[in-house]
Amino acid sequence: MSAKYVLIVDDDPDLVETVSMILESKGYEVGKAYDGIEGGEAIKKRRPDALVLDVMMPRKNGYQLCKELKADQATRGIPVVLLTAVGEAVPTTTYSHAEGMAVEAEDFIPKPVDAATLVEAVERLL
Amino acid sequence: METSDRIRIGGLKILEGGACVVSSSPLGANCLSADICAPLAQKKINLTFFTHLSGDRQVMCTADEVGETAFTLVKSRAAPGTELRLQRGTAVISVYPHDKGPEIMGTFIRSLARARVVLHGLASSPSAISVVLSARREKAVVEQLFEHFHFPAFASPQEFFEAQLPPEELVQQVVATYQEKVIKVYWILPQPDLDLWGATISSTAILEGFAHALIDMGKLGLKIPFIVANPGLGGRDFLLSFSTLKAASQGDQGPEVRRILQWHLPEIRPMRLTPVAGIFFHGPHFGDRYGVVYTFLQSLARVRVSLLALSCTVSSVSAVLKQQELEAAVQVLQKTFAAPSPGAPRPFGRPGGGAGGPRP
């Protein structure tokens, strides 16, 4: 059986590297994109089995991309894990869990990412 | 150049509006004491780029508006005999991911040569390779990068520049102000069994011979997880340092690396230190936050670990140290920072997921 394909979209290249190492070490095939627009293009080329999506990104943020995917019949079934920098460490952020829930993401993981939590979240969705 | 001839790469970032402090200390001075970063952290000055090579030189970049303050603060803590220079109007250009591939690094440096830049500093993070240069050369560099790389998000340099947000909008987007009592990190990744290579080299030789040497090293299947080049005060001779990691199946490739260096750079005398270890350390918005590297250096000083080389760029801190000090370093960093339990990501270049690093 071929490996499940997970696409990571984040504008922090070092984070993309780290998350891809984690998922590859668990046997997933990993695709990488570095902003919301590139992420959308990558999904058109190859539909991922799951999407790990950062919220704060230039050009198109994670909420916008998630909203577009969920509004499109062809892509609404792709499970999305949002990586959100909200919570006690970032009291001044304008992003919120409520906004994430409104765009129908399947799961949220606060940054910094804990490997076990991320792998668990992806496995739960696949 | 046709798209098919270019190397496909993920992305390109430019950090404009910078200033750069280059310092050169007399050999043997403890110039990487955490003290040197302390006043910058106290004044909440973020280092957007910071490199150090053992016993001698450092490059520190800040936002342009605080460049003079940073220069004064560094000068106030510098060891006697240290020479300093402030360069304003700099930019940091990074491409990613390099996948530790020397051929990508070599092609990046070759693009800089063709854009006729004067290097103020060069460094890698786990995913990116970055250069500090005068902002005036930025357009020429981007044009050259598009000649050698294919960036899927942008069809042309014009498209890339049109997509860049004005700096004030960028600042508005980075609204997250991290206020943890203990700094959180994604990973502290130890990497034992590296070779560290060092040489004094002219800037012309970096841009030409060293770029070609890297491309040849890529053909050997070597991985380069760390690279730093720091200029001397005249900007002519550089201290160059890079580490190599062999694939698990390969034997000692040191003689072959030396042969390639001597073929392309007959005038240099490369030194090899082996084995050494790397620590790769990465957290949220580390590129935008002050005080992270100060806390890092302070914690290592507590256990008397001294670094052979250091680079901070993009959102990571990468350090090279003596192999026997790796365990103490990882332990103190685990205690100082809020890090997830170690073990998930495998060290670079270890096929099959074998864990090569210590597990404190």
C-alpha cells in the first residue's frame, strides 16, 4: 500500500523542514508549500490525504485557504490540521480559535508544535 | 535558461532595511561570551542574522534604525583590541529548502557571484541558506537567482517583487508578541559525527572556487548541515566554516572533500576537525524575537560549553561544538527552554529513521 500523502503549508521554512522530518519518520509521504497561494496550487496538482496548515502566512493566510477548500466540493473532504500561534504565549494575536472553527478545520494544534500531538492529529484524520 | 535546466526550490525571502555590525577580536579573546548579546537583549533589539566563528569574528544584523545603538552596545562589551564596523542599508536574502545539498548552496553562491555582490556574511539554517549584502544589489541578486532556480510560487523576478508586502504591512502581520516566562522551542536536534572544515579564504574565492567545490561535493552525496562565512574588517579575507555529514553507508569522505577543495581552491589550507557535533534549535518566530540567542549562549556558558561556530538565520539557531560536550549542551538547553521531549525527528541524513543523537 502506498504511503499517505500529507501536505505541509507554512511560511517558516525551518518549521516545514521539522514537521516533514517528523511525518516522514512515521512513514508518510510529505509535500511542502510556503504560503497559502502555493499551497492551493499544490493541492490542485495533487490532492493530499491530509493538510497541515499554518495560520499566519503572507499573500494568503491559512484561514483563507481553509475556507476556500471547504467551500469547494472537490476539496472539502481533505482533512485540515491548523497550526495556530494562539494561547497564553501570544496574548496580542489577532487570530483566534473561533475563526479557525468558523472555517471548519478538523483540528487545531498550538505552536510550538509537539511531535506526538501532531502525529496523533494526522493519524486520527486519516 | 529554460525551466527544466533550473533547480526547483521552494522559496525566496528578502529581509530589507537592515544594518550589520562586523566585529573581529584578537585570537583567543572570549568574544562569544553571552555578555556581548546581553545589552542587545536588554534593549529588546532583535538579531535578524548572527554568526560567529571560534575565537575571532562575528556578524550581527539588526533593523537599520537600531543599527547604531547595536554597534555602540556591542562596542561597550567587546574584548580589548576588538575592531568593529557598522554597515547600514543591508538586506538578508534567503532561499529554501537547501535539503543540506551542497549543489543548491553552490548554485546560490554562484548566483551571488554573477550579481557581483560584496558579501557581508553567509550562513545556513536547517532549511535555508542566507546572505547579507547591500540592499542596493538585491534586485540584481534576485534576477540571477531566477536564472538558476525555479520558484514555483513566482514566474519571474517582477512577480516576486510585486508580491512583496510593504514593510509596515509585514509588521502588522507579525502581531504575535511572545511573552512566555520560559521560551518555547519546536526542537532541539542534536547531530553527532560531523566533520568541521575551516579555512581563511578571499571573497572572490568563496564566490567562484568554493561555489564550484560545493557543486562537486553534491555529486559525492555529501550533506552539509552547517555553513558560515564571516568577513574580515577589510571585507577581503573571510573565515569559512562548514560541516559535512556522510551518508550512513559511506566511509570516511574527508580525503575526497580535501581533494575537491584543493582542486578548486589551491591557495587555501583547509583544516578538518572531526568528530564534532551540531545542535539545531528552532522555535516560533525566532527570527523576529529578541533575547533568544542570549538565553542560548547563557545556558551553554553555565555548563562551560564553548562553541566552535554559530549561525542564527531565518528562525533557527545552529551551533557546532566539540562532540564530547554535546550531551551537556543538550541537557542544559532542555532545562532552559520549554522543548518537546526529544526523539521524534531523526538527525539529518540518517536513512531508516535511526536515532543517531544522544537522548538526554
